[in-house]
Amino acid sequence: MPAVIANNLTKQYGKKKDIVQALKGISFEVEQGELFGIIGPDGAGKTSLFRILTTLLLPDGGSASVDGLDVVKDFKAIRHRVGYMPGRFSLYQDLTIEENLEFFATIFNTTIKENYDLIKDIYQQIEPFKDRRAGKLSGGMKQKLALSCALIHKPSVLFLDEPTTGVDAVSRKEFWEMLRSLKKQGITILVSTPYMDEASLCDRVALMQNGEILSVDSPEGVIASFKQPLVAVKNDNMLQLLNDLQQFEGAQDAYPFGEYHHVVLKNGYTGPAVADYLRQHHYEHAAVQTIKADIEDCFIALMKSEKH
């Protein structure tokens, strides 16, 4: 049986004219031992989804199960089987590292010693500072403490809501290494993130926008679904360049992408056709290169196809 099943979940906030539809019929499954990513921007509905799956929020419609248990009927049992790390640091700021960990262990009728092997690799990185108050920790250390507290009762399913938001690049890399290590121990992990580059670190991903799932696939499968030719273009006057690229008859779409503009071409058009067009519009030194799509290109394409 899959570790997590969501079936047509809906959730809305507000009343009458101020209603916001946070989830619009969300369905997916996560297999046992899988590292599954929910990828989407702020406001996509990721946090509402995680709160329902961890029994902190009731859905308005649909159903869901975690570890074979219904999130509404079996909420008490589920809370002993899941670990949850919310997006905002929610531990006790005035307690020390060790006191926070002891507190969460006590809640679940366990001890730090009992499940120390599970958190050992993570906790040892902050253990030298175990007497420091949580409110005085750096972002990366808070992250490791929160993860240790979420794991102290040895959950079978771990939910991490945007765990790397606001931490430095080194801490992000370390965190994903920790998740890969936890996965080897058989824990099912669901992680939400707005960072598209983190999608490639998951076994499978659900791309989410405006309360809907646009695609569920492996990162490789998502990229393989992008069939159109794609080029990256760069020149001095990037604003005018984007306007002109959007007027190109062979362009299906054109949008800023870091230091470049990405141009999705219609079938039959190629990079040299873009270069010729730009020369005709007096872009003598424009750099044009054919590239492979990444997750972010796929996400943009899916969002725009949904609008149509």
C-alpha cells in the first residue's frame, strides 16, 4: 500500500466574496520509502496540503490516508506515525537545544537515547551547542534541531514544509544529504519547496500551482515531456530584446531566465532562425544557444498550458 494517498482533496478559506480556494481537487500517491517533492511557488497550496496530511487541518472535500490510516478518522494514530517540520521555526526559543529535543521525546513517550541512532548524524552537528537557547541559533542550526525533533519518535512518514527556505547554500546542500541518508533507513519523505533546482534531488515530484497539481512524474520524466525546441538568448539591452523575441513569429513563448531569456520555439524553427531574426533587428552581438529544458522551463510551460 502507498505510504500517502490523496484523493480529490479540496480546501477553501474565507466566506462569500472573500473565498480563497487553497486546494482544488488534489490527488496523488507516494510510495513507501520514496523521497517525494511538492514543488511550487508561494501560494500554491503546499502548506494547506501538508497540514491536512498531518491532521492539523480538516479538508472540505475528498479523502486522504497516511500509512494506511484516514487523516480524519484516525488522526490520533497518525500523529504518532508522522514527523512534521513546518515552514517557520516553531520550537521553543527560550529552551536550549537539548531541552527542546527532550521535550519532544517526552511528548511521544520516548527518550533521546532510545532513538539516538536515527538522529545521530544530524544531532552530532549541533550537539556541541546543546546548552545554547534555540532562539540564538543560526538558520542552519535551527534547521538541524527542527529535523531532529521531528524524527525523535522514529516516524514512518516525514513531512518537511519548505525546510530550506531562508538558509544558505551550504546548509541547503547539507540538508539534502541528510534527507538521502534518512531515505536509506526506509523513511518516506515528503518535502515541499519553491526552489526548482531541488526537484532533481527527489525520486518523484508533483508540480503545484494555484491549488492544483499540474504534473506528477520523476524529474527526468517531467523534463522528457518538454518537446519544443528551446534556446537561450543574451544581449546588452535585455528589456528590448525580450519585447522583440516575443514578436518573433517562430516563438511560442519567451521569458526572462536568470542572465538569459529563454525562447520556446514552434516546431520547425531552430536557433539559427532566431539569430537571423535578431540580426535583422540590429542585434549584431546577441548570443543564441540551443539548450535543454530544465524543471523550471517545464513548470512555466505547464502553467501557461493550464491558462489556455
